[in-house]
Amino acid sequence: MKGIFLKALKGREKKILRGFAHGLRPVVFIGRQGLSANVVDDIDRALQDHELIKIKFIDFKDEKEVLLSEIEEKTDCRCAGTVGNVAVLYREPVDPEKRKINILNGK
């Protein structure tokens, strides 16, 4: 999956993704250990399985923008937005048949 670096999301696309994520619960939590290799692997695996996920910052709340940039770089995903200490991450699968979300059509 890595290496297909996504284009930047447009405002409309971010809005659609945030709407899809509304009912989701965070699947990865960033705590005392920060952005360890295990946490990055968990995020990568969750994106591979779900395409759209939420992560929650328990600690490092003041550094979340820097950490989100690092997460985007390491996992080839894009942040669709943050609300408080929760971020919505999206990564489109390479295989079109595995795509669950089509942000162009809002489905």
C-alpha cells in the first residue's frame, strides 16, 4: 500500500469523509508512548482494513498537528479533519474493487 501518496483532499471531499466518519469510534489511541512504530503499524493496518478511521490523542494533544503530518507521511493517508483531539484519516485502496468509499459520488 505504501508509496501511492494520495493527492491533497479538497474541501468538499473532506466534508464528505467527515460525514462518513461521524458514527465511527476511534480505533487507534495515541498515548504515553507517542507515535511509536507499533502505533504507526496499527494505523496502517486499520487504514488497510477500513479505508476511513478515527484516531484519538490521549496525550501529545499540543503536538497533534505535527504528529498528523508525520502519520500522513508514514502511512500515505490524508487527514480529513479534526474535532477536539480526534482526527479522521483516509486512504484510498489501490485496488478499485476493494474501495468502500467513492468520494467523487459521495457514496
